[in-house]
Amino acid sequence: MEYYAGIDVSLEQSSVCVADATGKIVREGKVASEPGALAEWLLKLGLPLTRVGLEAGPMSQWLHAGLVSAGFDAVLLETRHVKAALSAMVVRTDRKSLPSGRPRPDPWDARGIAQLLRMGWYRPVHCKTPPSQDVRALLTSRKLLLSKVTDPRVKCPRAGVELGIRGLLRGFGMKVGPISKGRFAARVRELIAGHAMLESVMEAMLRARDAMRQEVNRRPRQVLTIVRDDAVCHRLMTVPGVGAVVALTYKSAVDEPDRFRSSKTVGAHFGLTPKRYQSGETDVTGAISRVGDGMVRTALYEAAQVMLTRSQKFSTLKRWAMEVARRRGMKRAMVALARKLATVLHRMWLDGTDFRFGKQEVQATAIA
């Protein structure tokens, strides 16, 4: 008899449900969200578990690695598929909150995951390797720090310390106005001179701003240190518009290029292909799906923007994007070029070749 274990992960405790091949629930319980505790609980069952499934989430990779090292065939399940399958369950218990306000682990979710494993109605999610997880942590911290300091590239700059200072001073009729980053602190001190309370408050905020800027400036050096010794990133950076951050972001997200059957599927994996709704006579093509890794999607879009607007060297790829821009507009051309870049970078990685600017270069390489 085959047995399947579904785990609904929560911060402190996880719900575990074990079902057999017929769908009958054999055992349920709540276990501490630790790899050792989960492995021990499953081993004590004494059942030959065919597969253990967890919904992909912040803690799932850590628990997945622990279960795999304990000898279990563990898989991460695509979140959207799990949500769609569980929404079809007619009877479900409502999630009750813990005293701290966090939701309790839901036994019905664990049951649903166990049934998905049993029927095979799921899509496994790639679990990143430890080096890629380390790089990802560096890139995420860089993005978080940038979001706290005013930066025009950040989608929500209102979280910046500089804008917070400007907003507080505006309430007192003090306007900082357009100013360079280097003279910002001096301008603030000039405005608050003689106001004891504002001097106390603003000095603390300026110190926080300086400390955060120092940390922000350290992140590019760490990125360059990693890229300097990485042959794959060097190869990806031969593409116009692809710098150290874009190359490292792409490489850490793809992680293992062989897991994609075709280079053309990489763009869809990162949400750069249009959504499509087709039913009967209705056939509607919408905007891009925006599923997958948003950080990679943003990096590829920025690389496409640089290639189209700043890169001086012409290429066949840029010519194609310019033709799209003439027909459909610049924004759509950038999205289309970002999707193409996802494909081209993956192919370069697999083939071990640098970027080719034109067809003559391809022909010369073939003749040689």
C-alpha cells in the first residue's frame, strides 16, 4: 500500500495528514515546524511513504531540504495549483487565529495536499540550491535597502527616509526643494536651525539615512565580488544592457538551466508571456501574466530598456525590438524584448557562447 503525506506549513506548528492510495486518512497531527520534528513524526508512523508534499512558501525550502536529507521523497507544490484545488473542496473549516494574530495551521489544507499527491494533480516547484539562496538573500537585502532610501527606480519611494524628512518639514512650512544627495543633510540642518525639537528628531533621521546609504553602497561591491569570479555571469554580461545585477539576478533565479525543456519557456516562467482566455467562440489575449519571480521580470525589463534607449552598438535583436516599437509602441517593445532576453540568456548559458550581434558573426562562427 502506498502512503502520501501532506504538510500545511505555519510559523510555529504545521498540520500533517497521511492518506493511503485509496484516499483514506490514516493519521493526522500537528508538529513543530522544524525539519527534525517533522522527520521524526513521519518516521514513527512506520509507513512506507511514497511522497511528502509541502506548499511552496517562505519556510518550505528549509523544511524540504531537511526532509530530503532524512530520506523522504519530498516535493514543493505550486501555490496557485494548490489554491485552485483546495477551493473546490465544498466543506472546509475556517482558519482560527492564534493569540498572536497568526493563523493556525489548517488540517483541511494538509488533507487537500495529501489528496493532490495521491492523484498526481500538482506541479512540482524547483527548490533552489544553497548558493542560489545565498545570492538571492543578498539581492533581496539590496532591494529592501533601496526601497527605504529615495530612489527613482523603486516602485514605492514613499517608504524612503528622505521623503519622510521632507514630509515632516513640510508640516512646519519648511521646503527642502530640489537638492543633490550630497547637500541634502546640510539643507535640512539649515532649515531646522534654532528649532530644538526638530533638531533632535531630524538628526536621528539623518543618522539613519547615512547608515542606510552606507549599507546600500556596500551591496554593489558584494555583487561585483561574486560576479568577478563567475564565468556564467561574465558570459551573460556580453549582452548590451545586461550588467552585474541583472546577470546575477537571472542566474540565481534560473539556478539550473537544464530544468527547462526549451529556452522559449523561460519567458513564460517569469510571467513575460500574455495571458489568454479561450472558451467557445471567445478568444481574448490579455496583458502579460506577471507570474513567477518579479525581481527577474523587473531586471529583464530594465535591461531591455537600456538596450533600446542607451546602448550604442546595434544588433539583430535590437533591430527586431525597434520594429516592434514602430508597430506597437515602446512599452510593448520593451516587454517583448525582455521576453526575448530571457530566452537568449538561457540559450547562451547552455551553449557556452557569448552574445552575437549580427548574422554575419553567426555565419563566420559556423565557417570557422
